[in-house]
Amino acid sequence: MNKIVKDRVTAKKDNGFVVFLIGMRINYFWKIHKWFPIFLSFPKMIKELIKNQSLGYLGGETWFGRNIISIQYWESFEKLEHFAKSKDLSHLPEWQRFLKKVGTNGDVGIWHETYIIKKGQYENIYANMPPFLLGKVGKLEKIFSKNNSARKRIKK
């Protein structure tokens, strides 16, 4: 378990980055043969990304329930796109398998959103938290008077 940081802190990145939200929704729990293989593919892909740091995955968090959501941080859109489209990596075969087995039949919903964040065009704060989300992939800095509000932390 990560140690709780008992200060108010903000996470900084020296460069821009990509925030990628991806998930699935189990529309019919009893159709386990449709959603369970997709469910199992998530950890497989994350393990591959962690093992191969050159792919550009910086880290993330995943929550499980009827709606499964993963918030991921990437070095660049180009690296995210490479992972998605590469025939030699796990995502493309899994995507093709989904299209073949589920397609648009309504059994399992999948989605993603991609945000390209430019340097300084974000802000965050964490208090009494272990390193979390951007705080896990960025550098944590204490909150002082120069950065004690959202307006002061974000660069316009």
C-alpha cells in the first residue's frame, strides 16, 4: 500500500502528456461468455505496457464494477496510437476479437476518450492521499502561497 502524503501537494510534469480514459460496461451480466474475455484482456494489456516502458504508458488507475474505467497517462498521442494500431502488441488483436464476437450486438459496451494536455495546462491537488493518478506519474510538490489555488497552479 502506498504511504499517505500528509501534506497538500500538487503533481507537475515537465512536458505535455495524454490522458486516456477507457472502459467497458457490462450490459447483461448473464452473458459472461461475451464480457469476461474483454474483462480479462485489460490486465493483460496493462502488464504489457508496464513491462515495455518504451511504449509510452506512464501509469494509471482502474476501477471495477458494472462500468469498468481506466484512467491512463501517456507520454504522447503518437505512442498511444502506436500501441492501439500495432499488429505486434496486444491491443489490436483484442480489438479485432471484440469486433468479431460482440460487434454492435449490445451485450458489452466499450468506450474511450483521449485528451492531449499541453505543458502547464492542467492543475491538481491532493491532500492526505497516497500518490494517486497524476500524482503517481508526475513529481509531487508541496502547496505554498505561490501555488495555493487552482488559478495559481494553472498556466494560461
